[in-house]
Amino acid sequence: MRDPLFGNKVAAAILVVLLLAVGLPVIVTTFAELAAHLGTHHDEEAPYPGGVVYFPGTLEVSAETEAEPVVDLGTLMASADAERGARGAAICSSCHSFDKGGPNGTGPHLWDVVGREVASVPGFSYSSAMSGLGGDWTYEKLDALLENSQGYIPGTQMAQKIRKADKRADILAYLGSLSDDPVPFPEPAPVEPPAGEEVVPEEDTAESEAAESAADTVESRPALPGEAVLPEDQRNDPGDEGYPGDESHAQSDYRSSDPDGEDTSGTAEDGGEGLPNAEAAQTAEEQAGNPGGQQ
């Protein structure tokens, strides 16, 4: 009797053979590459024991570089938008009311909150932590409360964290508007020059400019008694040496004995050869010492 599953068995055997023929080389190659990769890593020496290196100096520099610049509250509030702050303060409406004469909720009403004494709303039960803060609600205190309420007043039941300083400034501008007599915003801090630069007063600058101008001015005066004065016709005459700094004359050691060109024979005092000054002087001395031409 013929096996009814014989055809299936044959087909399965063929598929297994094909899978082995195709997949076995891939499997072998994969394992070989993996073994080579692991062997290479084992052969290499780890540059640092443990494989982890900590450079505290580098981390500190990175932290300083990424630190955001600190802007004072007065400068932020100078450009704050109360309408934008009203939208940001909507998250507080579940606990507070903003209307004049509004009721208290989980928190006290916020009408006229800026400049109001801390923990002073009648009929509201404050926590001991809030009551112990004391003083009045200034923009600075409210800013610290909005940034991290439980960090600013440990033990308070209010939980609020608004990290962005410009968003807090908008909310503070809105809270400041909730009053018949709003409290003025804090003044912006004066702009300080960058480190290493010195602010020079305008008076000092004017004095230094006047001193520089005076230094550049060349004063002239009449000659004092006993001082030599050149005649007018010689004051601008460069002579044989040229003007000081004239390279065309400075580089030449030749001095003409006939600067006016009156000696047409070309002999003059230099013996007619146009000798340099030193040679002409030596020749003149020899002639003076030996008038008869004796050797």
C-alpha cells in the first residue's frame, strides 16, 4: 500500500536540502566574521582600565558653556505681555479667582495680590509655612514662588513650577494688572560692560583727545639771542648731502668738487678724475708733502 504522505515527505526533503545549500554558507560566513571581530577586540589593549574615563575639567567647561545667561526681573518685565500672561495664568484658575471681590478656592483670591501682605486674605486658612514667610508680596517674591513654590517655601501645599523666566514675567505682569492701583514694575538693572572692558568718562575722553591734538601740533618761535640762524637762501637747500633720509644721496660716497658745474675742464680739486672724497684728500696730502715730485 502506498504511503499517502510520500509526496509531502519528498517535497520536505527537497526544501531542507535547498535551505542547507543556500543558508549554510551564510551561517558559516557570519560566524567567521563574528569570531574575527571578537578576536580583534581581544587582541587590542584597552587604552584605559575599566573602559570608562572621566574628565571633570571638560564636564565643568561644558556646563558653563550651556548655562543660560541670567537676566534680571526688571529687564524681563519691561518687555512682558499681560495678555499673554493671562493665558499662562489660566492653569491657576482651578485654585484661585482673579476677579475683584472674587471667592477663595483651594487658594486665596489673587485680586490685588501684588503689594498685599502675605497670608492676609480674610477667611482663608493658610498653612504654617506660608504664614511664616512674612512681609508683602513683591514681584520678586511672586517670581520665586512661581519658579518653585515648594523650594521657595518648604512645607507649603501649593505645588507650582514654571521654569521659563519670560513666561513667569508675563504672568507677573498680568497679576500686577489685577488692581485699581497697580504696583510699578521693578526697574531694569543697569547694563554692565563685558569683563575686561573699562568705561571711560566722557570728560577723560575729551581731555585725552585734546592732549593728543596738542602733541601733534608743531610750535614755532623766534630764534633766541645766540642761536644760529640760517640765511633765507639756504634754509631749503639740500646741498651735496641731500635732505636727511634721502637714500639716493645717503648710499653714495661721492662728493663733487664742482657742484655748480663751473669747471669745464673737469680737473678742479679732485685731480680731474672725479675721485671719492677720501682718495682726493690723500692725493692732496701727498702733493703737499712732496712738492718736487721726489719719490
